[in-house]
Amino acid sequence: MPKHINSASRLFTISEKIAASRDEAPALEVWAGIFGLPVGPVSPVDVCRRLIWINEEIDEMVAQMSATDFSEHLYLKPAERMRNASSPTAMNGRAQGIKAHCSESVRSGLEYCAEMLPDEEDRVSPEDIMALENLVAELKAMVAEADLPEHLRHLVQRHIDLLQGALDALPIKGVKVLIEAALAASGQLGYLADDTNPEPSNVDTDQRQKVLAILKRTWTTVAKTIDVAAKAQKAYALCYAAYKAIEHIFP
């Protein structure tokens, strides 16, 4: 098991789960299990979205390895085989088909790349993930409130989508998805926190403050999670930008 956490280590973990699956199991169900999708009918769209994320991580790994002095054969073949395994065209077959692309040599290649690339982050703890999931549940409950003004309802839903999308992608793409979500959220938070912005006459100021309070708690928690997890210099820079943006909005 790689000691470093980066794109290659996440791909290695996925390849290990593929290799451990039953040959006769439907590939769609295997992917659903790997991605932690809810038990029940599997949405091919949800699986396909995550397969795209896997391919983005393959691109990231190849780009990082190509910037080193290591021979291409060490990473291009494992990358190609993982692309074959995660192709959306293969998700309607049996697990045996995708397992064929995750042989021991492919998994060893990914493990090697993981150790050669920088250690980018610490693992986000299950407790931190649960805390963020609970915040998503709180935001969803707020959207369901009948007396919430429509424009605030849409704003809160936008933040739900940002955070839920980041949580869905976190096991595949790492902490950078939380950073990207926090940066995307900061502009909307700035508008909401600006007391000089005119409000429609039918908007209750108390509702606005209620929305602001829960979004403040949500994105401050996200920023603290990022601050603990991020290690790579690029992630640190983005983390700092996201954290300072939120800190400026919520002094």
C-alpha cells in the first residue's frame, strides 16, 4: 500500500478494489460498490460521471510522471490499462472484463508511481466527511422550508450541489475538489454577506441571516478540513486563497 497520497495512489486503491471483485458480477454494480453509491438501482449516469473523474486523475498522474526523469514505460502502460478498465463502454459487461485490465503488474505500476510522486495530502478522516455530510443534510432541510424566499432557496441549492459534488469526487480526486468548491462558493457568499446589496421587498432579513449563518458554518468547516489535509504547494496556495476569501467574508 503506497505511503504517499496522490492521483496514483487513489488509482491504485481503485484498481485493488476492481481486482477483488467477483468475475461474474455486473460491472455496473462493481463500480457502484467501489464508488459507495446507495444500495438499489444503479444510475449509469452517476457511474459514468465518476469514470470521467478517474480518467481526469489518470491525466493528472501521467502529466506529473512525464515531468520527472522516469521512463515512460513505468507509467504509460498502467495508465492505458486503467483507461480501458474505466471506459464507460465497459460498464455494462461483467467484472471479469474490467478486471482483465487490472493485473498485478498494472497495480504494481500504479503503486510505484504513487511512491515516486509527491505526498499531496493527508487522508480526510471519516469523522470530517461525516461532519460535511451532516451539513449537506442541514442545507437540504433548509431548502425544504416552505417560507424560504425563492432566490435564497436557489442559492442554498447551489451550495448543496457544490459541496455534494465535492464529497462525491473526494475519494477519486482528493482534497483539491473541496478547495475548488470553496473557491466557487466564496463569490456567492460575498454577495450574500454584503449588507449594501438591495433585497427584494418580500425578503425577510432574518431568513437572509439564517442562510448566511449556516453557509458560514458549512464553508468554514470545509476550509478547516482543507487546511488539515492539504500538503502539496499548489494545494496550499489554493487552500490559502479559499480560506482567506471565506475569512474576509466572515471576519
